[in-house]
Amino acid sequence: MFYKAPIDPFTRESTKPSASQGVPLGGMGTGSISRGFRGEFKHWQITPGLCDMSPVMENQFSIFITREGGTKKYSSVLAPGQHDGLKKSSDDGISSWDWKLRGDRSTYHALFPRAWTVYDGEPDPELKLSCRQISPFIPHNYEESSLPVSVFVYTLVNTGKERAKVSLVMTWANSIGGLSHQSGGHVNEPFIGENGISGVLLHHKTANNNPPVTFAVAALENQNVDVTVLPIFGLSGESSVTAKEMWGTMVQGGCFDRDNFNAGPSMPSSVGDTVCAAVSASTWVEPHGRCTVVFSLAWSSPEVKFKKGSTYHRRYTKFYGTSPRSAINLAQDALMKYKHWEEEIDKWQTPILRDERFPEWYKITLFNELYFLVAGGTVWIDSDLSSSLPEDSDLPLHNSTCNSTVPLIGSSPPDFDDKENVGKFLYLEGVEYFMWCTYDVHFYASFALLDLFPKIELSIQRDFARAVLREDRTRVRFLADGTWGTRKVIGAVPHDLGAHDPWHELNAYNIHDTSRWKDLNPKFVLQVYRDFAATDDMSFGRDVWPAVCTAMEYIEQFDRDGDCMIENDGFPDQTYDAWTVLGVSAYCGCLWLAALQAAAAMARSLGHDDYADRCMVKFAKAKHVFEAKLWNGSYFNYDSGTSYSSRSIQADQLAGQWYTASSGLPPLFDEDRIKCTLQKIFDYNVMRVKGGRIGAVNGMHPNGKVDETCMQSREIWTGVTYSLAATMLLHGMEDQAFTTAQGIFLAGWSEEGYGYWFQTPEAWTIDGHYRSLIYMRPLAIWAMQHALSPPRAILEAPKVNTMERAYVSPGALQFLQDSVR
């Protein structure tokens, strides 16, 4: 069987930026469909690992208007502008439809998870039409946020003097994107549900033995709105009803035959044929009156099957079951509950939108970057995992590291599968970088989950805690140098949770041996402590503590000279995996300092005072080494080596301090040094690149020239820019923070920028060339919100100076004082 490489540097991806990208549909982990601002349904990711960016053009909303007396008629697909792929209008397919909207009077507004499209006088100059798209993305709601459903609320306002009969039609192809509609075996059937809801089910037989998918297209009937359906039509003259004939029926009468509800299931489609369905909702709008018409789209894809065979049930099946026909119940509930969903969304968003401290661009971008939690290839399952854990290990045990009551490397950790009772959650590093929950990137993105779905965040950390204590002795070849190594070393935090068999086969990444990376283990400790402090969840802290001890013990092997500071090994052994680093480094060294302090604070909270003392002894010695080797008077050098990059100003050099401040811990360095460093980065990495209008470049020489050492040193990383801005906020530099982050908005989201909205890439260059669209790290904008509005548990926690005698035993304190003299 062929498995796609997680990162393929030799093949040009089909993923290209789309100028019309918009808010995606559905909740999290449901298999996603995006909707462009011109109304097209695109970017299909129903099946894990398969992503088709192309729109399915048969999927449209269309409008048919007849003014009283029949003298004025209008009809058009509600898709403004020109569209590729449409044939001659004499065609029997969708080219025969009326594609009349120019788009100059249509506007699109997006504030995830909702979007609004306003058609002002098109196609009827006396009818104003708006569509409100709603999906159930509701923070702290672990049920409805998992539902594969969206609602489309059309509001019709008649500004004319005549009554208008208005029919809206939603057409849908039996397809999951690409050429899947041609695979054959697809069946459509009408349904009449409860509470005036009716529509069509489209049963899709997926190729390659992937689990089937059933769509429900539905509308709400009431005393003002009549719903009719056309269960099946095709695109060629061989079809019993063609797309052209369907359109003609609507132009002539504005509805379908009600007897169509009695049609029953269609015959399975033939290979090569496309079968579609249509749902019509018709109403009369009085002069100067208004009316509302509501549609819903649901998709039942109860099983998630990964390439190597593991199959799980999606989270929503816990509430709706595994029957394909649950799509009906999903569509019904959406039409009944969408008003409540909007109330909950408003309660969440309104305080931020009304907060005058925040610039308007920030508020909008803050919410819209959350698109990734739906469109980032997310999978949310409701299954327990039962991976066996190692009972022993070949690694030596160092009893001095952990308290004797804490399991050491090689012991069996406690079973903490799904203790949060929210199932298991995965999201991709990016649609082009196919790895689940890439941990060095989750370090930046995780603030969004911590703030909005903290139980999911804790669940992910539990998964990695388990993984720390596992090993996989399978031999793999690393692409960077051609050497062979072990897939997963016990004690090393994995780079990711895998690709084709997540949770079981870890570390899909194989460019470098990540067991030798210096950032992953400190990042694990920092994330665990931040989450522990933010949630005040003692059970979580106790459960993951053995993995914290193990991770800290493992990374100490990279202190080559016994000075308590870890060293990098002369290759790109951290998240900047193309940027070589040697010796003590600003990035990894700062993370290590922060991890020592976080581990000490966590140990103290859990009653392991001796462990906390030992960490602070090491912290003091390591801090002295770090500052002596890297501080140059205005910032920390990139590393302690002698390369051309060694004195570069790295935008991300205070990543450890960012987490320290975010977790409510004392600063790693004097405040003057922190602010001096941040100001240097702002002056050079931000303002000397396009006047601060594209974000912070990763590397800048002290002479004001961009570090061109490698691809990554000269890139602007969107997520790193956000995290840098968060660090500035945490240290009272609000003007610099918002100017820094605004560069990402201006370049990626504004109309004057590069057009990367709802597809924010990992990086772009000074001239705007992107790398890796639809990427995880930009969720780091929520680190800014974390800084502006910290969790209550962190705000209310007692402020303890980790260097005070009350926190460190007298003997250890004397040793600390002696060691730093």
C-alpha cells in the first residue's frame, strides 16, 4: 500500500492559495468542507489524509423571483463573478443555469464561526438578500462543537411595491470532492422529518474501502415557507432529469412536485455519472416586508479509518449514533437549535468585540484564525485507546532526578486514557505537512485550545505524556543525513502522534532524528505546567508528573560539560529544522531555563520539595552560563558558536520567557534585559522589514540585514510573530505588540495583502512567497489573548519567587549562592 510522505520536498503540492477562501463549515473533527466567499463549497477533507481544494460547482444556492402579475422574473445562481470550468449555456449540465451575479453589489463578511453574504439588489434590484452561515463552534461545549452540520439563514427584504414570490434552491452533488462523484454506487432519497423539516439524503459510497458518507440537505417549512425537493438529477442528456430541466422547472413554477417525497431511494449511480439533488424553499414577500428561509447541511461520516487500518467512531456518534440516517437528526436539530447556538457564540465573542483596548483588526483576526480547528484536518473521536505501555527499558535510571515516590524511566505510567471524558482529538501540522499534533508547533497553537476547549488541551497533553514513556524500536532512515535510527526513544517527547496510525505509530516526521532535538522536552514541561496552572487541575498534574520527570531526565544528557546548560549539536535540532545551531543557543537554552523553573514550581505544588530544590540549583547555574555566553548588551546571540549566524537577532529568542510569563512564574532575567531584547527585535526584525507591515523576520544581523543563512532564517513565521507579540504584551509593550502582530494581518488578511485569509501559511518571505498553507502555528494569536486576559487560576494564584528561601531549602540556597559567584 502507498503511504503519502508526511513532508515531501520533491513534489509540488496541488494546494495553492485561493483568493476566495472563506469560513469553513461544521464543528471540529467532523471532516470539513470550506465555503468560499463567492459561495463555492471547496477544500474537502471528509476522509483523513485526503484534501481536495477544488470546488464542487454543482453545490450552490440559487434564487428565483417572480413579481406579482408575472411581468418581472429574475433567476440566478448566488455565486458572484466569473467561474472557471463552466461550458456553453446549451449544455445539459450546470452551465445551462443562469450565472448572472456580477458581484459588484455583493459583500462578504466573516467572523468565525459565522459568515454573512449580502446581495444588495442582485438579481432583483428591489430585493435585498442576505445569507448568514452558522456552525456550532461553541467554546467549552464538547457536544455541539463536534457536530457535522451548518445552517444557512436567508433573510429577504422586499423594497418594491409588488409582492414577490421568492424561491431559494440548494443543490448538492453526491460527492466528497475531486472526482469522487464518478465512482458509482451513490444513492439519493427524499425524507420528511419532524417539525416541518424535509429534504434529501445523499448516500455516498466512498472509494478505496473508506467509510461511507451520507449528506442531508434540508429546509424548514412553516406557514410562510413551502419546501419541495428533486431527489435526483444529472448533468447529461442521459439522465432522467437533467440540471437544465431542473432549472427550467424552477424558472417556470418556483417549486418541485410534492409527489417527489414519495420517490424512495434512487438506483445506485453508474461509474462516471454525477447525481445531484435539489431542495427548494418558496415564500411570498409582501411589499416592504421581510421573510426568513432556513436551510441546513449535515454529513454523517461516523467512522474514521486511517491508512494502516485503525478505525474509530467520531465524537458526534456518542450523541447521534452510527447510523447513516443520523444525518436527518443532525439536520433537524441544527434547524431547531441554531438560534441558541448564535446566542452562545454572541456571549463568547461580544465581550472581546466590545473591548476598547483591542484594535478592530485584532478582534477580527483573533476569531478568524480559529478556522484551522475545523479546516486543519481535525479528527475528534470517541474511542478509548489501549496501547500497551513499556514495562522496562534499556536506559539507565538516575535516582537523583525524581522523588522516590515517583515512577522513573521505564516504569508503567498510570492509565489516564480519556480522563477528561472528551474523546481524543487530532489536528494536522498543516494540510501540506501531514502529521498529527506536531508538538513543537502545538507549543504555539495550543493557547487556542487551552482558552476555548481546555479539556481537549489536557487530553492532548495526556497523549504526549503517555508517549514520553513509550518506545518503538522500529528502525527508520532520516532524510537529512541518511543515517538510521530508532523511531521512538523512551524519554524523548515525540515530534508528532503519527500519520497513518496515530497514537500507535509515533514520529511520522523523518527528516531529522527528533530524539536529539533540544526543544521538544522543555516544551512538553512548559506546556504541562502552563495547563496545570491555568486549569488548577491537580489530578492532571499528578497523572503527567512521571512523564515530566522522565522528560527532564532525558534532556539532561545534552548538557555535555556539566554546567547545567544544554547544548545544541551543530545541526538543526529544534523546530527551525533547516537552521543549524551549535553550543548554547538563545532559543533552546531559554526554553531549558524556563522548563527548570516550571518543573520546580510543579514539583512544589505536588509536594516534591526536594525535586524542586534540585531544579532551582540547576536553574541558577544554567542561567549564569546562558547569560555569560549569549548576552551581548542588547539581546541574546543566536548561539555561542562562531558561524555567521551566531550573532543574529532571533525573533523567537525569548520563547522560554514567553511561557514563563504566560504561566505566572517569575521572569527568567532582569526585566530591563527582557525589554531591551524585545525592543531590539522590534526595531530590527519587525520595523526594518517592509516598515513593520509583514511581521517579524526570524533572523536579522546586527547590521540590519536579514540573515540569509538558510530558508528559515530569512522567513517571517506567522505564528512566531504572534507569540512575539504576546511576549511584548506580557511585558507592558502594547504598542510594539500590536504593531508587530498587525504585520500578519496586513500581509495575510487585509485586502491590500497577499490574500492568505482562511489559509494562513506557516511562513512567507519578504517578497510574499508562502510556504505551507493552512498551518497550525498561527493559532498562536490566542497567546496574545491569553496575555491580555489571563486565566483566573493564574491571576489568583499566589505569587511565589522561586529563588526565595521559602521556596528553596536553606542548604540548596547556600549552594545556589556559591555556584553563581
